[in-house]
Amino acid sequence: MSLIARLLMIVPSLIAGWFVSEDNVAYWVIAFAIALVFIILSIVFELYVHPLLTREPKA
């Protein structure tokens, strides 16, 4: 289970590493917040943007 969590946190931890030192206590909190933003953006894309892109054009 921790392997799955680590795999999901790779990209957010890389982004957090640009802004916060890895020695900082808040590093994983910021990485988790970035992961939540990615999750929310993917949900919004699937709910609103994807149906618009797959809709057939009206003739």
C-alpha cells in the first residue's frame, strides 16, 4: 500500500521540491496539497471538458 502512495506522490513531490526544501517540515504537506489539486483538476476535466471534446458535431 505504501508503494502505491509513493508512486502517486512522485510528481507532486517533484513540484514541491522546486518551492520548498526537502528538509522543511511542511514539504509533504505541500506535496499532498499539490496532489489534491491534480486530483481535482482531473475530475473537472473528466466531468466538463471531456464530454465537450467527444461530442459529435451537429450537422
